[in-house]
Amino acid sequence: MSLEQFGKRAGRMIANRMMEYLNDANKAPPIPPRQSFPSQSQAHQAMVASQYPAHQPQYRQQPYPAGHYQQQQQQQQQQPFSVPPPPYEEASPAGGGRADTGNLEALRLPDSHGNTVPDFSRVGYREGHVKIPTVPVQMVVEPSLDPFSDDTARIQGAIDEVGRLPLECVGNDGARIRGAVLLKAGTYRVAGALIINASGVVLRGEGQDDGGTIIVATGNIQRDFILVNGMLQSEMGSVEMQRAKARTREMMPTNGYKGSRKPDTYTQSGVYVAAGSNQIPVLDTNGYNVGDRIVIERPGSDKWISDIGMDKLPPRPGNGSESTQWTAKSFTFRFERKIVAIDQATHTFTVDIPMVMCLDPKYPPARIYDLIHKFPTISDVGVENLRLVSESDPCNPEDESHGWYAVVVDNTINGWVADVTTKHFVSGIFASAWSRYITIQDCSVLYPVSKPTEGGRRYQFNLSGQMGLVKRCFTNKARHDFITLGRVCGPNVFVDSTGVDGNNDTGPHERWAMGVLYDNITCNTINVRQRSWMGSGQGWAGAFHVIYNCTANTNNNCFQDAPGVTNWVVGFKGGMAKKPMFEAPCTRCMSPSLPVEPRSLYWAQLVARMNGDILLVKRNVGAEAKMRYPPRC
């Protein structure tokens, strides 16, 4: 190497180190935003309304014209979409195009083992019947006067300040709140991530439209953006920490259960506990009381995995890569429930939420123990009434050096995401494995920017915890509009929601998700099926699922039942795949192409649980109870 070459290389090295130092010190010169925010004209609003009319269940998608990406860049500011009709319509008049199935008892649809359609009515924030509270504002944050400044620390500081306030009880349902951080209308630029890690804290904006609150995820860090998680520390959202640890296990910590002095008990031998049942016969009820929260742990077993064929997954064709065979250790399922009655004579617990997986006595008995989480969880937390935008490269429609999930909720019991629009993130809103009783409502996940067909991307609404609820939501350009991941214990519900222009499917994605209701969902494709070698061995994707009055706009939908499992497909409108990708028993479809009454299984079950009080349900959690916010000053 010549002296001249050595000097040039050394100069470049010094310049790079100096730039890293400046960036670390937050002294980098202002960089203009990579996405602009053009105002939305009335003509564009009219065009959007004509393309995406109001979540109607009978809506048939229109294909995007050529050059749609260029149109997308010109039409960034899509307003939140209007909501579907109220969920408690009276029965359709005679000739109204619906099949009358009778009452809810007729919709239990037992199979030969007694497995029935579960009661899904206890999902969502505080079991779904409680109105989300309007939390009073405790801190106000104004947009920065510098349009290129980083607002991460200012917003996080306000969240932390409210998180130090004392908790106060509100209402009669156990909610305890601290206060809301109000981000006044305007644009905020966040180069790191925002973390809510204290109970009773809400992050609120002043609207999702052009004149509302817009938080831009700036920079090129692949990270989840708003993290609602009781196990994360606030400083983990800083730019430096995100640059080092974004999307690592440290940013996605796993919880667990710890022991207590209460003795373990087991299910009785020789007794089959059906999916849909809330009666759990046990060996001994001593030490347990009504109101106790318990874990029902169904252990994995080699025999079960062999019986369903998941120890013989074939290699992926083409490249010959081996599939990951399922193992007993990885398929132990833990269901969280509450004891509501005890029959001492028969040693039987009655639990609040039915089982969404059968307990077959030919496999090892289920273990039952006290529910105590190892690590902190938070409650009564929310993100609401704002728009989140990920800054991406406008010249690269497959750019992935930017925000990944817009919102992730984990290690949280009782929370919500409401009236939030996300744009250009790789994926949307995710209630993760250790989330419980989360409601995601009236949200839109729009125009993801990523590789469009590769795995792990464009998961728009993802429920992978327990007792999660997505209602009145909209998405476009997804790979998977409404999705669960693997080993999801359920129940979870997607209701009254729409996805358009998706390039893959809605449904359980992998490895035995249990007890999911898709109710009045409209999208391109819905599958509950055997996935075999796909995704390195995803195998059976879902068990004990219900597809109710859904519409799919393609002719390649597939519903299959794993050994020992029944899924239920009722009132489904869409074409079936003539040759499924993998051979397996087909699910029986009831009332194909003809919706049934009641219009919505979820809403009917919720009203029934509320003793038929439709007005109470409307007032607390129906479309009429959408969250209301003070007008902008």
C-alpha cells in the first residue's frame, strides 16, 4: 500500500469515527424527513371512500391499478376508515338473505367427543364488557419548535413522570389509573422507542388526521416503536440502546410463573375435558377457593405429537432443508383461568373461561397451580387517538431499515390501543405472548413498507397472548391481515374488521394456536390448515377455531381439522381451494355462502353473558361507546 493510499484510508476512518461520535452525542446536523405529510384533498377523500366503503361484510375488493406504488406516495394521508354497523342488529327480516340457526345453544355444535364452540365473550379489556376509561390528563407535551429535533427524551420523560404518580381507583371494576400524557396536535420525531412500563398510564394524541398528533419513527433502526411492557426499563428506548439492542431478546423479555404455598393438583384420570367446557375434574380441591386465579398446564407429550404427525414433518422441497420436528418440551400449553365455583363432592372446578383445547386422558394429566407471574406486569394502560408513521426510503418500496411493529403490548393485563392509525411500518399492532385482556379497537394499519412476500413481515393485527380482542379495525397491503403466532393458548377474537389487498392469508399462522374466533372478517383469504414443512415446520396451524359469517374474496381458502380437533366454519362466503397444498381432513362448513343469525357470534355471546342487556353492551363497548376526546384547543 502506497503512502497516499494509506493516508486516504486513515482519513476515511477518522471521518467515520467522528461522525459516529457526533451522532452519539446527538449533535448531528439536521436531516430533512424522508417522508412528507401532504394534506388530503376532498377529491382524495372521496376517492378513498369509494375504494374502501365502510367495512361492509359483503364488500368485494377492487384490484389496485398499475403504478399503485406511485399513487400510494401521492396519497399518503388516508383518513381512518368508518366503522361497521352496530354489532347488535335485530334479526334480518324474512328473505333478508340469512339462515336462522336458532339460539346460541344451537350454535354450540358439539362433535363426537363433546367438544363445542367455546364462549368467547370474556376477551378484551376487563373481560370485554367494561367501558375503557377516559383517563384525565396529567402531563401535556407540545410539538418542538425545531422541526428536526429528536423528541424521544421529552416524550419518554413525560411518560415516566406520570408513571411516578400514585394510582387511584376509578369505577367499580378494579381499574386503577395515574393519568394521561397528552401530545398536542402537531408532528413529533422519535429516533428511539417509547416505553410505557407503569400501570395506569395512557399515551394520548389529539387525532389521527393531518391536523392531529403525528409521531414519526425517524432514522434507520429496525425497532418496535411503542412498547407497552411491564418488564422494560425506560432507558431502553433511547437511540443508543435501540441501536444496540432493538428486536433482541432483551427488548422482548419472557415472563413465567413462580411457585406458591398452594398445593398443585391434577386432572382426574380417565376423564375427557372437552374444548368448550368450563368444568375441570381434579384429584383434590384442598387449598383452592372461589376467586383463585389458576394455571391449567397441559403438558406436551411425545405420543400426542406422534398422533398428530408432527414428528415426521417432511423437508422443504427444492432446497431440501430439514423441517424442525415438534418436541414435547416445546408444546406444553398453559391456560390462565379463574375458579368461579367448586363442587367438593365431585372434586370439580368451574372456571370462568371455557377450555379452548381438549384434555384427553390418553395423554399425561394436566397440572393445576396458583397463578403468580415471576416478573412485573402492568394494567390499565393505553395508547390512543394518534397517528404513527415510520420514516422510510421513498425510493425503495422494500426498505426495511426503519420501524418494525408500530405498537407491541406485552407483560400487560388489561390494556388497550384505540383510535390509532399506523403507516409504513413493517408490521402493525401486536398483543404479544404475555399480554392478557387487551382490546385493539377502531385502528387502521396502512401501507406497510417492507419486502412484500417474505416471512415475518406485514403482520398487521397480531393476537398471540390470551383473551385478546380486535374489533372495528382496518388494514391494507398485508401479508397476514389478522393473525396469531404459534402455541397461542387463547381465547382470542377478531370481529367486525376488514383487510384489503392482502397478498397472503388471515388465520392462525403456525404451530397450534388454540381457540380463535374470526367473526365478520372480510379479507382476501382465510385459512385454518395444515402447513407441514412451511416456515421450517409450522405444521398444524390452528385448533378449535371458529370462522363465523366471514367473507373472503379469493377461491383458495382452506379449512382442515387436525387429528382429535374440530374447527367450525359457519356462514362463510368464499371459494374453497380445489387442491389444498397438504392433504388433511376438511372442516365441515355449515351454511356456506349464506350468513347466519345472529349476525355476530361474539356480540351475541357477550349480550347473553350480560343477561340479555343489549343497552348495557351498547353503552359500554359497542360502536356507540367509541372513545370520545375533548376538541382541540
